[in-house]
Amino acid sequence: MKESKRKTKAKLPDKIVPLSAFAIAFGFLEAIVVVYLRELYYPGGFSFPMKLIPHKIYIVEIIREFTTIIMLVSAGMLAGKTRMQKFAYFLIAFAVWDIFYYVALKLFLDWPQSLLTWDILFLIPVPWLGPVLSPVLCSTGMIFYALIILYFEENGIKVKLNFRELVLTVTGIILILATYVWDYASMIIRGGFIRNFTGLMNDEKFLKLSSEYVPVFYNWYLFVAGVLLILPAMWSLYFRMKRYQKEI
């Protein structure tokens, strides 16, 4: 009877469906905003080197991105009960939002041309650059990581990363994030702009460099290294929790 109850409980939470619906709609909404922006500032198409948008619009974009993260975090916090559930639901909301943002752009603008097309992924604290494939792969991994956490949490097992899993995950994330900010961080450091970091958007020399910049190399080696650190952490977490589940 105990075994039968456990099998009945072993399911993923129903909240994933409405949360995913929210994230999909939010992804389309973000894409619609970008459609307007590109119509206003990039009517000839979005490509590098880029025409820079006005400073006040750039600030608005930073605020938009910041509020987007707040909304996704809030969705995760509302959906989850424990800290790990909240974190997992945030991962799902973010990942589904990100994937369907690109789906919507493809439907509306027939962009990106391929998964290897370069995009500006984020603006805080510096522009993040990378091929579209990279964030899509990250989002897919985030969904799997979240599902592992939610599978056990929703079936009465408190999930907690051990020290090794935490170190592997955090180190992998840092390596992947480094691939996105590498270009602009290098430009800022090599150009001696770091002393005027808060005033970069008013620095004519930096703006000229940015307007002429064309990314040509994405560090897939560093990206893969980051992924190869995170995957063992996920593997370890799943089987460690699975063993614990059998013991109780």
C-alpha cells in the first residue's frame, strides 16, 4: 500500500502548465516590443555593426530588462513553496520565456536566420553577445535542472545541493556567462574605459568602438566547459535524491 501511494504521488506539479503559459505569453510580449524597436531603429534589419539607439532609449531598455527579471522571479516565488521550488519555478519561467521569445521573433520577423545568428542577449551590466543557439541550449538545460528539483520536492523530498554539486553548478554558470560578456568586457578593459564605467554611454570614443564592432568569435570551448561542469552536478543530484527516495 505504501509503495502504491508513492507511485501515485510521483508526478510533476500541475503549476508547470499555467507557469509555462505565462512564460510563453511573456516571451511573445517581449518579442512584440522588439518588433517595434527594430521597426523604429533598425528598419533595414538587425545586424552588426550596429546603429546605436539613443541614450534615453538605452536606459529604458535596461529598465525593461531589469523589470523582466523581477517579473520572472516573482512568478517563481508565487508558484513555489520552498526555496528550491521557487528557484526551480523561476528557472522554468525564464527558460520557457527565453525560448519562445526567439520562436516569436522567427514568426514575426523571420529572424534569426539560423541558430548561429549573433544577438545581443542582455545589457546589464554590459551588453551580452552570443549566437542564439547558446541561450537556447542554456534554457533547455535550465528546464531539465528545474524538473529534477521539482520532481523530488513535489513528492515530499527536500532537495538540497551538496557542496560538490553547488561548486560545479556555480563554476559552470560563471564560465558560460563569461562567454557572453567577454567581448565587451575586453573592450572596456583594453580601452581603459573601466574608470568611467558608469558614464560609458556618454563616452564618444567607446560609442564609436561599439558602433563599429562586429563579433566574429564565440568561445564555444568555454561554453562547453561550463556545460560539462553543470551536467555532472545534475546527474549527481538526480541519483543522490533517487537513492534517498528508495531509502525512505
